[in-house]
Amino acid sequence: MKRYLIVKYSFDCGSDDGMDYNTIQEAIKAAKQLLKEWESIFIYDYQKRAVRHAFNGIPDSIFNKDVDVTHTIYHWS
């Protein structure tokens, strides 16, 4: 199983799970590409059950209370 999950978010469509990645670097690169089509992108860490990076959004609005968002790194464009 891969470690990181991309979660895409659009105000019109809501959230949608994307691909899984082995490294955080791969996930960040993919997230930056997906920002051309989606309003917000989140990178979820399966092992830590936490959102590691948030691109143009605040994760607690779409993730349940069991997901740690306290150490999320935010990227705004």
C-alpha cells in the first residue's frame, strides 16, 4: 500500500479521492498539477492519519474529526 493519498476538492462537486503515492515529493508534484483543475488539493498520510499538506483550502471542512489537521502545511496561490 502506498503512503499518501491526494484528495481533490471543488466547491461545485465536493471532494474526490485521487491517486496514491509512495513519497511526499511525488504527491506534492501531482498536487501542484491538479490545482489547474481543482480549487483545493489535500495530501493525506495513511500512516499518521493526518493531512500533511493543504493547497488552497482548509482540511477540517472536508475531513472527519479522526483526521489530524494540527500539523498541516498550508500552500496558498
